[in-house]
Amino acid sequence: MRGQAGFFDVDERLKELSAKGDDLERLSSVVNFELFRPDLARAVPRSDGSKGGRPPFDHVFMWKVLILQASHSLSDERTEFLIKDRLSFMRFLGLGLGDPVPDANTIWTFREALSRARMNGKPAIEVLFRAYEAALTKAGFLAMGGQIIDASDVWADTAYRSKANEKLLAGNALVSRILRKKPKGKPMPANVARANGIKSKVRAAVEHVFARQKGPMGLVVRTIGLARATVKIGLANIAYNMKRVVWLTERATT
């Protein structure tokens, strides 16, 4: 058996991870996490240390922990374990092997404080999301939120098509863009298939986001209270957008 790993052994392993393609390393190189610091400091104020005790973990450090958690749909306990276990997680957080790691209770406490926080009458997570959105716009990325669907249209899959729903939409001056069902025991008419295809292209832009979050990111909301659910979904949205920016940046360079 080999002895305990030394500094150079860890450094060599990290180089190997970089060569294989470390998603978190790419994320760190593309996203400026410091842009969140001012809003995080306002949302989660810290004591002045006059009462003693262990110094709290840095705001941006804890924010990155929550991004890790959201990216992999991890419990607080699992997040603590994987930070200690994975070199890629440690590097992303700027930790050495001997550095302290936040325990599950610390992670929960920080997220709870963020859940309760409101800034300018809005949930803090919404303010943080808007701050990142503004940074993306400044960096030259075009945010398309709210532009894909016209206010007078309703888009949905075939499960939502019914006489009652069509009547409801018409009564509210809304245009139905709900996919039509295939006739039972008959082939789909060509014109209906073409129309469904056009509608599906529009819906796909939104569905891909949900598919990514429910699939690779494993997003499941199991929280008590709207505030906690809002933070969980908000973190998932921010994490998704970060991953998307990494992909777009790499695509542009290659």
C-alpha cells in the first residue's frame, strides 16, 4: 500500500482532472462569483465577532456550496460528504485537504437565512438571479426570457387539449397553441402534423431547460413552505444558466 498522499500527488491528480475535462474548473474560469458578494452580504448579514466563536464561512464560498448542491441535487449531508471526498469540489471551493469544510447544519443554516431574506420587497434569490442576468447582458449574452411566447398565446402539449380548455381560452381572448392529438385508430393528418411540428419547435426551447433540470441536475422540490421552494428553484435556475454560459463560451471559442 502507498503512504498518505502528499501535496505533489494531489497537484498531479488535479492536473489529470483538468486534462480529462473538469466541468467545475471551467465554471470557475467563466463565472465571476464575486459579483454576488454585495447582495449576499445584504441578504445574510453576519455578526461582528464580538461574542466569539468560530468565524463564519465566507459569503461567496457558501454561495458556491449552494451552487454545487443545486447542480447535483444533493442533500446537506451528501454535500458535506462530497466536498470532503472529491478533489474537484475542493478545487472549485478553493479548499486544501486540511481546510475546514462546512457541515450539513452550516449549509442548512445559510440556505435558510437566504430563504427568509427579502431585498427591496423581493425574495433575495430573485435579486441574486437578476444580478447574474445583468452581468450576462453586460458580457454580451442576450437573455431571451419572456420573449419566446406572445402574451396572447397559450402553448402546451396534447394532455391539455380538451373542449373545456379550448372554450376557456376562447372566452378569455387567448389563442390556443396546444398540440392536437392523433385521431384514435387513424393516421395523423398531414396539416395537423405540420402544425404540431411548428408548435413543438417553440415549446422545445423551454422544455429543454426543464429536461436538463429534471434529468442531469435531478431537480426535485421536497420542501416545506413557498420560500424554501423559491430558493431551491431559483438556485437550480442560476446553476443551469451558469452551465449554459460555460457551454456557449466554449462553443464560441471552438
